[in-house]
Amino acid sequence: MSDADKQLRVLTLNCWGLKYVAKHRTQRIAAIATALGAADYDIVALQELWVFADYEHVRASVARRLPYSKFFYSGALGAGLVIFSRFPILAATVHPYSLNGTPIDVLDGDWFVGKAAASVLVAHPILGQVQIFNTHLFAKGGDEGPDHHKAHRLVNAWEFAKLVRQAAEVGRYVIAAGDFNSVPTAPPMNIIREHASVRDAWVDSHSSPASTFNDRLPTPEEAIHTFGVTADSPLNYYSAGKRLEPNARKFQGKRLDYVFYRQPSSPPASDRTPLINCVDTKVVFTEPVPGCNFSYSDHFGLEATFEISLPGADVTNPNETYVPAPAEPRSPSFVLTSVSNPNPVPPPTLSPDLITSTLQSLTARYRFAQSQARLHLSVFVVCLVLLLVIIVSSAFLPRSWINPVYMILTIFLSWLSTTMLYIGFVYGRWELNALTNIIEELEIYRNSLEGRRSGELRRTSS
């Protein structure tokens, strides 16, 4: 254990590495691998690195500094999520989100890649167990689309927030990074911040930019340095000239990539538990690939630097600190009750307005999913009727040349009817059941909050 361990550097980057679709993929991934190999990050979280050979290329480049890594599998095409670590990996897991778009939406492809929350548990020499999350939330709909498009991302956010909260409650430090496909003020980000009680590394290391530009439009460079823009920037080769939503035009792009962090819950944390604080963040990979005119990706990266400290103690000395989830088993003589705990911190709660707006979006999606399922099943019934008509009429065909036409129609209608049955019934029920689960979870959560507040009011009045 050394003073170098008192600092932690984290990078998140969406690599846009979809095979056959992403432009200049081979050259860009090679450039990303070279840049990461020359850097001194402790943790690297990459998204959209779907091709295993690309992962192997990056792994070989960073192996000297980051010898531990995990490539995560999910869905039909893989999660696209990778984590590299300087610290030994104790465990790894991936949680595919219950809703990730629809199988009929082939062009967007979210359902096929299986968007997920991936995580590794690493052994840090000072902090003990640190759970590193890497995620990529559902993309379609943006922040200004209809409610039924936002619903799947809200489901992702709720499930992600629960995972982060659970990790902290067992005494682990948490660092959560990725492409969240939401601007900072969007409901999914509010759910994650409030329910998981995480801190936003960018916000903690930058002053409020509210009146920085006196109502003038910032330059693309100013937007990157002030607002942390990582996507849809005019400076990015792949998004230059792209038609933007009003919010993206106002800020010369969007901040979609984040690094969140939090301490262990208290208890089990004590007043002698080391603290992690973000001291610096910056947007990186903003320049073109060396020797080329295109960018490293359609996103910029986000780098965060953390310091580990504890006033009045040497955090490198385990005798002066208390780590609630050590990487190594505690001595049998250790007695938990001998560790002083601060007053318990009330668990964070979602605001009633946020719960209500989330339930409204999920309910709108439920109704939309019901109507879509009925539509697909109606098409299935029509296809069956047409197939029956073709079968009966084929006995009365006046000419043999029409046989191939009937055969092609039969094949097409058979395929369409099978697809509509699958989409309308199998996936339709899947989506409705998943939405019902989340809606009921949130309703139970809201009722428990209301009951808790009523009890507090009664105690106060008495």
C-alpha cells in the first residue's frame, strides 16, 4: 500500500464498435487501444465494444497497467460492455434490463444487444471491496420524445439504481459509469441520483454554469469544458451537422456519459471509514484520431479523478481506518461493536413528483404496449384468413403460371403471421408483465413513503 493508492482515475467511453455498421471501426478501436495503453487509468469502462477481437486488441494494449478485465455477454449480440481494472477482480456479474426495446425494431437494435448493467467487484488496497458498474441505457426516444418511448429507459434507471443501492448497503464503495442516454435533468438521472444516493463526479468538480454565458450560445469548446458535453457536439466528426433536439442546440450537444460514485451506507460504514471525493473531471478523446480526420468515436470520453482521505488518519494504515467490506476476511478476533458508528443516515427517497411522473410514463407505455399487441395479433388473424383463401382458391387456378405467385404469397404470409404471433403474444405479454412489475414496485415504494411520513407527522403532533 502506497501514497499512489490514495488516488483513483476512472475513464468511461462509448466506443461505437458495432461490426459492419460503425464507420472506421477498425482504425478507431486501434487508436483507442493505443491511447489507453499510454494512459495511467485505474479503471476503464467501455461501452459498445461488441466485437470480441476488438476487446482482445484493447486488452493487449492496456495489460501492463490494467491486467484485469471482463467482457460481458448479454442478449443475442452481446452487451458491448467491458471493464478493465488495475486491481484484482473478485467477482463479476451482468444484469440484463427487463425492457430493452422491441424485437420488431430491428434498426435500433437495443433488444438484440441486451442492454444491461455490468459490474465487477475489485479488491482495492485501501477501500477494500469496490463495486464498479458499467452500463448503457436504452436509447430510443431521447429526452423530448413521447412518454411511451421514455418508459424503457425509466425501467433501466430504476433497476440500475436498485443495484447500486444494494452494493452500498453491504458496505462496498461504488463507482458507476457509462452511457446513460439522458441529459442531467431527465427523470432517469433523477431516479438514479435520488434512489441510489450517488454523487455526480462532473457536478462535484465544476462550479454551476447557470449564468456563465449571459444568455449567449456557448462555443462548442466552451460547452465541452463547462457542461461536460460528450455527445452530439459539432466538434465530433460523426455528429457535425446532425439535426439536434432543442436542448442539444442550446448546449451545443448533450452530456450523456457520467461517472457516479458513493461511499458505503452508514451503517455499516463508521466515522473511521475512508472517504472518496472527486477532485477533477474532464472530457477526453475530443481530438481527431492521429493522422485521420475522424473522431475516436461518436461520443467523447469522460475522465474522473478521485482522492481517498480521512481527516485525522492515515488512510494507508489499516489500523487507523475501518473498511466495512474488506477485500480479505477479517481477523477472527475482530468485534464489530467495537467500531463507533455515526448516527444512522436516513435512507434516500424519491420525491413524490418524480414517482408520479415516472408512473405516468410507465402507464402510458403500458397502454401503448397493449394497443401494439392487439394490432400485431390482428395482423396475425388477417394473415391466417388470407392463407385460408389462398389454399381454397388454389384448387381453381385457371393457369399454371400463377402457381409461383401463390407460393411466394403463401411463404410471405406464413412468415408474417408467425412473426406477428410472436411479437403480439410472446413479446407483448413479456413487456406488459415487466411493466406491471415495475409499476407495482413503485406503487409499493410510494405507499411505504406515505406511511412513513404519516407516522412521522403523528409523532410530531403528539
